[in-house]
Amino acid sequence: MRSTRRDMLGLGLIMTTGLEFGGWPPDAAAAGGSRPWEALDRASLDRAYNNSAAVPESAEIFKGWSARSAQLRSLHPEHLDLAYGPLARQKFDFFAAGKGSPVLVFIHGGYWQARSKDDFSFLAEHFLAAGISVAMVGYPLGPDASMDEIVASARTAVRTIAGQASALGGDPRRLMISGWSSGGHLATMALNEVPSLGGLAISGIYELEPLIGSYLNDKLHLDLAVAKRNSPILHLPGTSAPLAMYAGSAELSELRRQSAEYAAARREAGLAVEFQEIAGANHYTILNSLLEPSGTIHGKIRSQLLAA
């Protein structure tokens, strides 16, 4: 069987970090060639990307997030629902930590078809206490918006936040672009829209083609051209701000594979990248590492933004 460049990149990262991506049928490589997801039928692909099914308590986790977010928004109502475009969801919230403070931009998850920026406001709490402003980005969702339109919205939001940061109290020279799940994908796609101190992507999707045959495409309506056009791993820039990447060791193996392969591809292209798995974290509990001051991801953001 012919090995591709991406096979070797992924294998190299697995060998050097000790990561293992289990859970595939034993004959996946033989049946599907070098890309394991090609061996999977619809039901198997659905399981491979269904984070909610893999974490049955996820609904309760979201309820807790929403309640905490509503409380934080009530305490910081000054800059909510600021428009960056004409559509209802083309809005962002800016939680200001003080004049001239660094700014963390966060793009929410929901597989490009669910959730809202309002559900994730709680993540700003400890950053505000540390003197870091937080901009929470909303964006139009599928099926009302295409993937091209969603990505364009994320890029416009980042440009708008950078342009308005000074007026809102932030320092546009100390900007970090982050996101979780589908937001990790969008943060990566928008990483080089404006000068920044870097990006941070948590549990993202970096190649969209595997989603075409899954339940996710019922609303996304991806075809091969759209999937390829919006896959970060297929469009590595010549230069880039540094990117820190994270995934949970208890996440679905496809998400772990996607993160490992994209990190390896960036490294091979000579682009600054760090990749780390958070031990024991699943797709949802990994956000504890972002929220809590003692968390690895939280510490990374603080060190990068406050040291500048």
C-alpha cells in the first residue's frame, strides 16, 4: 500500500508523543487505505464524531454552562451583542478587563449548527480577574449559512474586534484568537486575519471531508469542494502566528487524530505549533482546563497574553 506524506506526518507525531488512536475496526487500514475514516459506513462515522453520545452527561454540562454564562452577562452588560455584520448571529460580546488590557477572542463550538456565544460567557470569569479582556464571537449556523459563509463571518468578526478593541478598552497589539470544537476550526481559519500574539485551538476539526458522510452533513450540506476549501490542513500558509493546540485524552479517537495530524502538518511546514493532550479530559471537560486558573490551557493563555 502506498504511503502518503500525511500518513508519515501522523505516524511521526504518534511515535514522538506516544499517542494512540484506537477504536477503529481492525480491517480499517486494509479496507479504506491510508485514511481510517474512509473505511467507515454512515453509522460508524456518526459514532466517530458524535461527542454528545460519547459523553451522556453533556446535556447537564451545557445547562450548567448556560446558567453560569447568564450570571456573568448580567454582571457585565456594557458591551453585549455588538454587530460585525447584518445577520442576526453576526454579533460579539466584549467583556472588558480594563483600559489597555490584552484580548482573548473565543469562538464557540456546536459543530457549526448549534449553540451560541451566550452559552460560553462563563469562560471569561477568571480571565477578567487576571486583567484579560474577552471577546465572545457569534456566527451564523447551518443550514441557514454555508460553511463558506460561516468561515467568512469568523474572519470578519476577528477583523472587527481588532479594529474596535481600543475603543472597547482592549489592546489590539495583544490579541489571541481561540476556539473550541467547531470554534477551534474557525479560530484556525481566522488566525492570520490580523496581527496577533497567536492562536489556540481546542478539540477542533481540521479536515472536513470525513464529515460529508456523517449525520453532521444533514445540516451543513458540505460537498467535496466546500470541504476541501475550508480544511485548514489543506491550506497551510507560508507564514503564520504561532498556534497552541489541545485535545483531551478521553475524546473520540477521530478528534484526537485530527488534532495530531494537523499539528504534524504545521510542524512539517515550518509553522510554529504546540500540541498537547489534556489527561483524562473528554470533549466537554477539557474546557475546565481553559476556565480554571490552575488549568494548563488557562495558564498558556495567561502567560502568552500577560507577558507581552
